[in-house]
Amino acid sequence: MKKLIIAIMCSVLVLPALASASEGGEHLIKADVDLGNKASLRRGAKLFANYCMGCHSLQYMSYGRLARDLNLTKEDVYKNLQWAYTGKHSMADYMKIAMPAAEAKKWFGTPPPDLSLVARSRSPDWLNTYLRGFYVDKSRPFGVNNIVFHNVGMPDILWQLEGMKKAKFEEVTGPEGQKEKKFVGFETVTEGSVPPAQFDENVRDLVNFLTYVGEPGRPAHERLGVWVLLFLAIFTAVAYALKKEYWKDIH
């Protein structure tokens, strides 16, 4: 039993790290996630609608739930989440796209995935690094590659904001003596339409929003968890006092 418990603990702690390392082996950039920052989540929702939702859906998120959680009115949704308004949708609809899967496969090689759970399956840190990791690669169909998702079949959707950049690699010797290329940084090719600090904030907002979408009830669960722990602490103290009172004549 003891060995089984140790094995389970090791799998819980080690396997996520191995999975993360297998995604290209690059250092992941820590994501500044704050699900209590409603302003950031609203900005992230707008960025997603304008830059991502042409291809990617959020099939588990309804416009109504989004508006309620982020303190948006119906008019806010129609004004800021441009893909939401087609004249036929209601607030009860889910954030799906109209792109036919068959056509998407012709254009991209595979239909673009739904992103409802991308932050949970990949981690916010991976997503944060991925969005910052595009670089010029003329051998690829869309002219770009990515340091954490090599040979990705997706264009750099934020290139106008960030600008274009080249990746710098140096040749190193691998553990078995083989020659490998190691990523060492980026070199700017063209400037973006916003300053680097603004682009960093845009990526943080987008990652923050996708993290929220993966678990929209998380803030409420965390608030409830505080009360549950407080109740357990009080109950434990009362139970211990009762135990001492009950057994005092025996001991």
C-alpha cells in the first residue's frame, strides 16, 4: 500500500512536468493570471472575439454566462464581441463559429480546435509562451513557426500588434553527441502597431480570459472554499472539546 501511494504521488507531481517538457523543451513564460480582474477579462474577451474567433470557437461558453460573469450588458456584447452579432444569435447561444469543418481542413490541414479548455489542457504558462513564440519561417505555409509548437499550422494572429521577429538558434551537442539547435532569443524584423509593454498586456489579458473560460466557476469555488475551511476549523475545535469532555472521566 505504501509503495502504491508513493507511485501515485510521483505520477501526480512528475507527469505534468514531463508533459510540459515534451512540448518542445523550451522554457515557459509564467502567466500572470488574475481571474478576479474583470477589466482584464473583458479586454481578453474582446481580443479573442476580434483576433481568434474567426477560426476558433468556445463551445462550452454562452454569451449570457460571459455577460453575467464579466458584468457586461447585452449592448456591450454586441458592440465589443463583434463575432457575437449576426442578427440571429441570442444571449443563450454558445460561442461557436460558422466555419465549416471540411473547408477549414482544406485551408489549414486540420480544423482549428475549440479553445474552451486549452488553458487547462496545456496550462496558462504554455499558452502565454505560445502566443509570444511565433517567428518568421518562410518554409511554413503561413510564413511562421513557433518555439513551443514546432511546425504549427496556424498564422501569427497577433503579428500586427507585436510585429514580426526572427528566432535565433545556436548549435549545441546533445546528450548522445548529436548536434541540436537551441533557441536563444528573438530578433525584431518589423515593429508592431503597439509598444512592447502594451503587447505584453494584451497577451496577459487574452491568456487570463482563456483561463477563465476553462473553469468559469473557479472564483466562486475559491470563495466557497475559504468558508468551507473556516467551518472545518471551527467544527474540529468543537469536536475536540466534545471529545475531551466525553472521555475526561475515563482517562
